[in-house]
Amino acid sequence: MKLSLAVVATISALGLAASPATAQPGPMAGAAGGAAATVKLKDVKINDFASCAFTADTPGYLTSGKIAASGKIGACGPVPDKCRLQTAIMLGPVSTIAHKDTGWGQCKGNNKLVYNCADKVHKRTFYTESVMQIEWRGQYASKILHSPSVELYCG
């Protein structure tokens, strides 16, 4: 997903990405559908010299017994020297159940995660956590973003 700097600036100016989401249910895809489409956007920046937008989408059903989510690096500009995005599917308030890391490198890409459910009987609360880190001329910045949470049966 590429976003223009104007879109990122407008979203930031409106305060739509100013704070992590609270525990609200988001839309879910059907059992045969893909991950939910709800996406939160935030940008991390080093003064006005380097910045990148990034996302954490709300987890949803991939197939029966599988929950999917992703975090994406969006538009960067001015582009940092290096970026790193770490994304996790979280269960409950603090348990990481799936994790992916882009590693330090170019400022593009995404982390697609799939969790194979161990407990298909009980409804659980899931959310996606993305941590974006950037480096520009020896300076570092990072931000964390949580998607809206959603209650799902894993089965």
C-alpha cells in the first residue's frame, strides 16, 4: 500500500493516527475470506529529515482454524537510510502468538502472519501490533501501533 505524503500528512493532521486504538471490535472477514480490512496508520519520523508511514491491520479469518494479520511499511519521505518493521498477532492483552520481522534494510515491504489456532472452542481477543524503527544518519526513531482488537473463535 503506497500513500502519498499529502495523504499521510492529512491523516496525521486530523489526528486519526495520533494514538493506538482502544479495544473495539473491527469488521471480520468470513471463514473463507481474507484478513479483515480495518487498518490503522501511523508515521514515525526523525524531525523533518526522514519518515515512514506504517500499518497494523485487524486480525481476521484466513480459513477455518487460521487467523491472519499483517503490518506494512507505507510511504516514506524523505526516505530514511534503513528501516525495520516487526509485526505480531497478539492474544489477549500481552501474549504474542505469531511474529515476523523485516530486518534492517530498505524501507519497503510487509509482514504477513498466520496463526494456526490451538483452541478452536473458545472466543478470544486478538489484535495486531506493529513496531516501526527508522535510522537516518546515525539517529534512530521508533513507534508502536496496535490495530483495533477483535473477538474471534479460532475454528
